[in-house]
Amino acid sequence: MEHDQQPEPTPERQSAASSSGRRQSPAGKRAPVIKDVAALANVSVSTVSRYLNDSPKLSEESRARIAHAIALLDYRPSRVARGLVNSAVQSIAVLSSNTTLYGSAMTIQGVEDEARANGYPVTIAKLDGESTAGLRASVNMVMDLNPGGVVVLNYDAVAREALAMLPDSVAKVAIAGDRVDDVAELDQIDLCENQAGRELTEYLLGLGHRTVIHVTIPGGGGGYSRTAGWEAALRGAGLPVPDVRHCTWNPKDAREIGRRIGRGVVSGDATTAVFAGNDEIAMGVIRGLADCGVRVPDDVSVVGFDDHPLADVWSPALTTYRQDFAAAGRRAARLLVERLGARSRGEDLPSRRVELPGELVIRDSEAAPRAR
């Protein structure tokens, strides 16, 4: 079947622009491509490519004609095509083992806001943590897109493993986690979780609690973690460190842990304070305690971490440690944009580490221990 062929635009046809000053695409309804811009501006495709990549090797006359053609055609250059020419797509990829959690979602929002403000599209990839092969496949799938830089939400062991799989050549930022000194082209954002865990624990001890039980989230270990801060506060007070209660990300599992703690309280053990690894886990623990008739904070104090939007409206309102995840995401994207900009100028940036401390938010879920 034969198709009608649209003639290539020529300089003589430039007068065919509409009275509004906007020219219809020479290809009809299809989006204009770089070849259309070149024809309308009466220059070569390579000259348009140099213009799009802000090459200094371009006359002002050619630059003006190309700009006018782009405006008339309403041409939007393909970042993918430009990236293939430059060996890297000017985009940012975000790797996370769980994109549904409050902290992850807010961090991703921050990355997207800052990246968009700087003209960078964002690709979000959920890591496959079922096996090493699956994890490597999910990392490779992202790298096949050839992003300019990668942000890793380094919130658990899966993300830490993925970070180690990234090639040395790619610019990368890790948010949270332990300090990493042996990864090339890496900047890090420290959420000061160790300090936060210590502060929360010391606050509970200061109320008169003789110890604090800790319900940890996945990947909660490491010297920079909130768990390490909890342990340091207990040791600093000369107190024994109770066994950690390990939990998944699922608040239902935290509810079962709360029930176990609650049954112990009913049986007469000395538990009076619980520090949960995040607010959702704290809410699950509180529900589990309530299942056993244990009141918060009358019988047991419970504190969380992150300052989830529900923390303030939960019953009781949850004392927690606020982290500004959106700010962490924005800062991560900014670090990548700065590094990629330096690369384009032929400059090398040293590895950078940025601290973003949070703050203790006191509400209603903790109190001084009461005699039983």
C-alpha cells in the first residue's frame, strides 16, 4: 500500500507560518523531529545538535535561526536522543527496595521536585531483593537506560547491596546508611540516625524508665543507625542492652510483637518503654498492647521514628523523631546535578557528605513510669 509523502520543508516555505506565528508541524500530526528543525532553519542536523548541546562552535546567526525554527515548530528535543550522542542520558534514577513506605515516598518526591527544577527527568526503580541474581538484574535494567546519576535510598540491606553493584563510572548519592569510603563517584547524605536513636532513648531514660525495649526495622543495624544510637544510650547510662525485637516493614507483624510484649507486662515483667524503629511499627505495637489490655502511656510508653503524617492523629498522638525526607531527596538531586555539571566542565569533585539532623517531637505516647 502506498502512502502520501509529505514534502520536506524548505526555506522558501518559512512564509507559510500561521498568522499566530506558530507553524504546523511539516509532518502533520506527528511531533516534529530534529530533521524538521534543521530543514526549517536551513542548517544541518549536526548544527542543530550542537545548538541543543549548547556548543560554543556556532555562529549567532545560525543560533538565532535554529531558535526561531524550534519556536515555530514547538519542537521538544528528546533527552534520550541527546543522551545517546553524549554517552549518558541526562536523567536521574532512584533505587529503592520499597517505594510505598512513607520515608521512601517522601524522599522520592524531594528528588523529583529538585530534578524537575533543574530539567532532569527521574526514573524510579524498585529493587528485587528476592535473590542476588534478581537484584543484579534490576540494577542492570536501570543502568541499561544509561542515567546521568543514581540516588540510592540506602534504608536497608537490599539497597546497600545494590549500591555496591553500581559501576564506578556513574555519579551516585546514597541517602542514609553507614559511611562508605570505597565507592567511586559517591556523595552521601547522613540523616544522623545514630544521634536521633540516642536522643530518643536518653529522653525515655530521663523520664525514669529503667530500660528501653527496641523494635527494629529491616536493615536497622550498622554504626550509624538508630539502633546503634539506642544501644549507645543504654551503655552510656550503665544499663544492660535488652535483646532487639526484629520486625518486618509490616505493622501487622509489629502488632504481634506488641501482643507478646503486652502478655509479658500482664504477667508482671518490668517493661515500661518501647522505642519502635518507625512510626508505622510503633502504631502496630500500640495496637498489640491494647489487644492485651495494656494502656499507652499509662502502662507502657511507646515512641516512634520519622514523624509519619498519622503520628499526630493517632491515639495517643505519637512521640517520635522527625526526619525531613523530602529535604534529603532534594539535597541528593542537587548533589548529582552539581557533580554532573562539574563533569561537563571537565572538573572532578571530591566525595561529599552532608548531615541533615532531625528533631524530637514530643506528644502523648510517653510518660514517666507508674508503680504497678
